[in-house]
Amino acid sequence: MSKTLDSLVNYIDKKVAPPLLRVAENRYLVAARDGILATVPLTICGSIFLILAFPPYEPWYNAMLASPWFGLLLRGSSVTFGALSIFLAVTVAYSLAKRYEPEGVSPIHAGVISLVCFLASSTPTLGETGNFGSPGMLPAIILALLSTEVYRWIVKKGLYVRMPAGVPPFITEMFKALVPVLVVLMISWTVGTVLNINVPATITGALTPLATAVDSWPVATGWSTLVVIMWSIGVHPSAMLAPLYPFFYSNLAANVAAYAAGQPIPHVFMEQSFVLWNSDGGTGNALALLLVCFTSKSKTVRRIATIAFIPALFNINEPTLFGLPVALNPILMIPMWISGVVSCGIGYGLMYLGIVRPPVAALPWTVPPLIKGFFFTLDPLGPVAEVIVGILIPALIYYPFFKVFEKGLLEKEAKAAKAT
């Protein structure tokens, strides 16, 4: 079995990981990822307002609905989640333009040009704001990338207004952006206003089949399993995140909007879902493994578990992963993989069937278990499901494999004790 696992690890390391890493380094995916991450503080703060407006405690909830504070708190959520597309239009373009800054592209002006492109191509009038929330997130990212490339092309071709020597740099940059702004504005205005084509809505319609496929059990299970496998061989799965980040945050924003409107929650799979299913104590549900470790007869294992426990409470799994170790340890890698598949499958099923509410709020991934289960879902059953799916079931999966690992470790400790 060891040879088989070694072959599998080697195959993943040589064949699977390099293409994924190349994908992760794609400048457009990196720009989209960094642009989205720049809006995370907004989604976290917006979630706080949402939790206060819709507390998951019925007496408090009823009191808030009758309170004048309800509308005020809801506005705090709507100006964040409800305007994410506008923010992304700026942050994604800025992120991509930073890469082109040595070529003479201004990140600030790239963000302005992208915003103009998004607004002009969205609707004939700015009063129609349906594209500004979750429906416009993916189009905003695409238009930000396209408008920035147009800006870059104009600068590379030298098709911009030049100022005499001695003019302050900020004045020079302002006039340098004049032609790109005009070109992008004219194209966007022609398509959005003259031709009356709602570009974001058109892009959203074209991407709907892909978005639907991403929010499915096979993709959720496959992606979650691959992330766990990557961690188990000591490779950080950042390559797995970049392509799905736009869908994750679009799904979360749509869930937030539906929850605030009292409508059914439309999406199940997003980063917060994975954090609930497979990240109690860190990826691979390391907290479950540590609880099993505390029952061990091995002093070494109990000592490692004691050291790793506090980080695991904040979902930091490196002390567990590399301390026992789990990474590149065939005996503990297998239950980690199995746990990834089983926890994801059960967690997805509970949310898909409406037994547990899918995530409707965003909090930092370091929020401890049970607390995140409650506040991610705003559902009293959230922590209960988290305990079952993220701790109890993984602990049962880890236990028999751990006993095999422990037996070998105890034999080594006994030999070492005799040698001394």
C-alpha cells in the first residue's frame, strides 16, 4: 500500500500540481482573486450589519423588525453587498494594472476607466441598480480585465495625449488617461445606450450554465477532495482557489440578498461552505484528529496534540499537519481524504435539502468552530451540523487509522526506551 500511495503522491506532485500552479499564476485570475480579496473587509463588515438586523434569535429578531434601527442596519449591509460589483470593477482593474505599471499604465486610472465601462454598459440610466450587487460581480470582473487591456494597448501604441517636459507627473498621467477613457466610454456607451444592450446581464446569462455547474455536488466534492489532497502532500492549495473565487463570492452575495429579502437561499457551495464542512481545526478537520490524539497512549502524540490544539481552535492546521505528521504520512493521509469526501457530501446534502441554511454571512476563516457554524448560517442548527459533519464523523473516520499509526509509534518508543 505504501508503494501505491507513494506513486499517487508522486503523480500528483509531478502531473497535477504544476498545471494548477500555472493556472494560479495566470495574471487575469490573480487580478480577479486579489480584487475580490480587497473587498473581503466590506463583506465581513456588511455581514455584521446583517447579523444585527436579522439576529438568529426569534425574540430579538421580532424586536428588530419593529425597531427603527432595522432599516438603518440593513442599509449598512446593502451598501456593501449591494454594491460589490462597483467595488470589483475598480479593485480588479487596479490589481491587473499594477502588473502593467512599468509599461506606463496607471492603476488608479485603470480603476476609473473600468468603473466607467461597467456603469456605461450596464443600463441606460444609473437608477437601475440591479447589476450593482451579486448579479453584476462576474461581469464587473470581466469588464475590468477587458477595459484594462484596452487601456494598456492604447498606451503601448502611444495613442495618448503627451504633455511638455516640466509638467507635474499627476497632470501628465491625467492627460495620458484621456484617450483611453474616451475610447472605453464611447464603446460602452454605444453598446449600452445606443444599442440598448445590457452587457452585464448578457455576460451573466452566458455564464449561468458554468455558475450552475460550479454550485453542484460533484464540483463541490471534487474540489474539496482535491484541496484536502493538496494539503496532505504539503502543497498549499491556493491554485485551487483562484478559478472559483468569483463564483464563490457571487454565490455568497446572492445568498445575502435573498436572506435580507426573506427569499429562499439560492446557493450552497462557496468558500464558507467548505470552511464549515472541511475546516474545523483547519483543512482536513484537524480538530477531530487532535481529539482522537488526546486519547492516545503515546506521550509524544499527546504532547503534539496539546501544542497544536490552540492553533486548531482558530483553524490553523500546520502544527497538526506537519507535527504528527499527517502530510506525506500514508496512514493518516487516507482518513484525511475520506473525511474530505464524506464531510463534503453530508454537508452539501444538509444544505441542499434545506435542513441547514447555507452560508449567508462572511467572517474571517480564523473564527473558531461552532461560532462560525452559527454566524455563517444564522441558523441554530448550524453549530449542531458542524459538530456532526466537521468533528464527530471525521473523528470516527480517523480513529481506526490513527490506532494503526499509534501502534507503530508505540513500538518505536518502546525500542527507544530499551536502547537508553
